[in-house]
Amino acid sequence: DDPASIAVFDSSWNLVQHILVPLDPNSNDTLPIILSDPCLTVPPDVCAHGTTYKTIVQLPKIPGGYSLVYQRCCRNQLIRNIIRPLRTGITIISHITEEALDACNNSATFNQWPPVAICIHQPINFDHAATDIDGDSLVYRLCTPLHGADSLDPIPQPPYAGPYMDVIWRDPPYNLSDMLGGTPLTIDPSTGFMTGIPNLIGNFVVGVCVDEYRDGQLLSVNRRDF
């Protein structure tokens, strides 16, 4: 999107600010697809495209903090583990708590991009570990991705206020406990290391969350939706 539309909401979901971030053509590029498993070759019609939007926003401390939200539709029609993917969007949200504002907190950052493809009937062994430069405690878990914009309004400007719905799993057989079918995915809560064995060929949505704690207080949640 040029520009990307980002909304800033207060804790009651009142719109505080609407930010339009222009596309930086220098960060807009096709990503190389590196497959580490010898069973894989890259199909000719698979492409991964990425860009980065950056801006600086100054927000005074308010009760309840803020939520920064970006929304987009739609997901790949080939996705098989959620209902109606062509009408299901994504919500990317960053909730900044009062505690995080007081601490001038930095959220955790995932160390690696997730794999573009994995092998059927082969173990998934992927490190979803993140780094927190403040040294806070990180706890990893599987989580359901968030629904976002729909096909009737695919690029809302500004994004809609929350709270937001989860995507709807095509259950059975898919759900939070078994996103791919086969031997269910598990993630080590301390290290972020993911394991599991898929038994169906297809495209799937997966969610991973890392919760950041300091002195027992939850400061942030970083949600990976891929």
C-alpha cells in the first residue's frame, strides 16, 4: 500500500490519530526463497514480496495506553485451515500499555523469518526465538491469528476500531491445537522452538505469540501471523 494506513486508538477504542506512512521504494523488494530441506524445490509460481514502513509518532502518556493498528484484506484463496480466506483479512496490532510507556519499553523482535514451505510427513524444526534488547522474560505460545478488513473494504483508512475477531478455523479438523493436521504443532514456551509433522499438502495460516514480562508484569505481546 502507498501509503499504509495506521490508526492510533485509546483504551476505549477512540481514534486518537490517523497516520499515513508512504511506501519507501528502497525497501520494496522480492525476497529470496531459501529452502533448507533437501526434499524441497521452489515451485515456479511461488513469490515472497516484502516491504518495511517506518515512521516516528510521539504520544503522551494516557490511562490505558494505546493500540496501533494496521488492517488489510485478503488472504490467499488456497488456504485450507480457515473459513472463507478470500474474505478474511489481517489485523496487525501493537498495544502499548501504561507500564510500557513508563518504562520506555522495547518490544521483542523475532530473529528469523518463518519458512515459506515445509515438507509433508517430515518433522518441522524451526526456531521462532525472539530477542528483547531490554532483557525481559519472553514466553512463547501458539495463538489464533486476527481477522481484519474484508473484501468489501480491503484497505480501510483509518483501520476499524477493536476489539478484533480471530480468524475462524475450519474445524474439524483444524483448530488452535492442530493448525496443520497430522502431529500437532507444539512450541517450547521458553525457547520458541517449534516442532510437528504435517500430513496434508496445502497452504495454512499459523499464529505464534511471544509474551514479554518484566517483574511478573505483562508489557507486550508480539504476534506472528504467517
